[in-house]
Amino acid sequence: MRFVSSFISAFLFNIKMRKPKLKIFVQKKLAKNYLRSTMNLKFTFLFFLLSFVAIAQDDTKKYAFDFNEDGTPDELIVTYFIGMLDYASYTDGATKVQYRLPFQRQETKHSLIKVTPIPAYFMNPAGEKALPKIDSLMFSIPTTNKAELSMLWLLDNYITKTTLTNKYFSSYSTFQPTWVKQKPRLPKNYRLLISDTLLLKGLYDAHHVKDTNLNAYVTYLGKYHTSAISLDRNDVNAVYPIRLDSAKNFQLFQSAHGIYIKKDSLYSWVFVSDGALYNNIQKLEWESIIDVKTYHDYIIVLNQPYPAIQNNLFIVDWKRGKIVELNRQFLLSKYPDVRYMENIQVTEDYLIIFAKNKPSSYDLHEIKIDLREVLEEMMKL
């Protein structure tokens, strides 16, 4: 009996001694299983995400039809990238020759202007029959035969913009002031078919389009004049156009990306931001103009920074149809580390710039520029 009791006591003692080890083993086993389950879940999510992105990136639409009316079915393939037009390829059913139409996606250069070169094939008799039919399958933005005035202002500057290397200015361009009696209606999205070789050269160069086709669709994303949000106003959902402080001889109105004026009973566009032309739009959905001031009959425009820190300052001579981009090295020569201009003021004959190293910095530097000196040089251009 004593032997049995000793055996039971020894057995129970052994179980008691092994219990912590058993507990540790179970905990390790559970942790290992949990880690394996977590990793499997992560890999499953990653696989799902990659699959979704792949599907979204590789979305295509195919059409088979006798677009050019030669009796042989042709093929049109339209490819989308994350829901936006990427490119289209058209194959002539008789010749089997493929023609490609590349599109500029909305985020490219953050420009209000998008350029789609049209292959020469679509200007010959067979292609001319096909183009109107495939047009509606590629684009949702309508075409028009006439550009409104804010786009005309931009196109003038695409043709005439010149890069400068002098002390005061980094670029210079001209525009034809156009006056109308009706208050401008802020534009919507539309397209033009452009065949002007001088204009196309300016567009191709600014957008870095390596193409020599003599015809192109030019899309104007005019809706962003009103649909952008305001980052520097009390109300981010500003209703455009906004009436600004008026000068002595004219009134100022601002959209999210442009400025027009009223003199007497006439209106005229005098400035439009554009990422490809002036690199002064950070996002089309954000207002691109920080501050606007006047000096006599000149308009001074400060843009939002692109990319993120560095911004630009322009002077518009609306009477003569001239615009200059001020040289940053000239403006900020006393503070070489400063990149961001927060706001501006005009006091008597001086432009006061309040600048700092970056938008999040607290230390403001006050920079004083003699406008008489700058405008004297501008008159020489």
C-alpha cells in the first residue's frame, strides 16, 4: 500500500514538474499557428490587391467593325489605366497595319491641356471615314469647333513662350488680349482638332511628346476652373469665380486656375495656370493661385508650389499682352536656402515677398523688390 502511495505521489509530482513545459509548448504551438495564419492572411490580401491592381491596369475594350467602310472588318482596342484612357490601337482590316493613339492621363504634368497626336492615316480618305466612328468609342469628352477665351489665352502662350536666362526673368510669352461684353462663363471639358503646325510644335515641346504628326486632338480640362478646392481660404469649397480686391482702373475675378478682369463693361482673360507650360499646378483638384496683387495696370500672380515646396511668381501686362515669370535666383538671392513664397504685398513701388524654407517652416523672411526696376526691364522684351 505504501509502495502504491509512493508511486502515485511520484507520478503526480512528475506531472506537476512537466506542466510548465507543457504550457510553454502549447503557447509556442499556438503562437506558431497564429503567425502562420496571419502570414497566410497577409499573403491572401496581397495577392488580392495585386490581382485587383493588375485587372484595373489592364482594362481593355475591343471593337471589330468596318470603320473605314472598305468591306473588311477593322479592329479598335482601347486600353485604360486605373479607369483613365491610356492608349488605343487601330488595325486596318485590309492592310493589317496598326496605328497607335497615345493618351495623356489626367495626372500627367497636372496640365489643363492634354494632347493626342493623330496618325496621318486618319487624314486620308479611308482613315477619315474611320475617325468619327472610333472617336466616340475612345473619348467621353465632346469635340467643338471653337475654343473659349481661357483656352485661347493658353494656346497663345504655348506658341510664344520663350525661356530666358537674364537676371530678372526665367520665361516670357505673349497673348492677344480678347475683350467680350458678356461676363465669361467658366469652361467645361471639351476637345479641339488642331492642325496648326506652329501650335502643335509648342504643345509637343511643352508636353514632351515625341511626335511629328500634323494633326492632334487637344483636350481642355476646363471643369477644374470650378471644381478644385481652395487650400488657402477659410472655405475650402469656394464658389468660383471669386471677386478679388479691385484695382483703380479694373476689377479682378479668379477661378481655381485663372484670372480674368473687367474694364468698363468688357471682360478679358489675363492669366491661366498650366503644369506643362509653367509647372505651376500641383494638382488639378487644388486651387493653383495663392495670391494676386496689382501695381498700376500690372497684375502679379503667386502660384501654389510644385512640386510641394517651390513656387513661381508672374507679372502680367494685360494691356500689351505680355507675361513674365520672375527669376527665382533674382528674387531670393539674399536667402539661397529659401524655396517657398507664402504671400506677397505691394507697398508704394515695392513688392514685398514673405518667404521661408518650406511651407511647414515658421521663420518668415521679408524680401523687398523694386518694381520700377523690374518693369523697366520687362518693357525691353
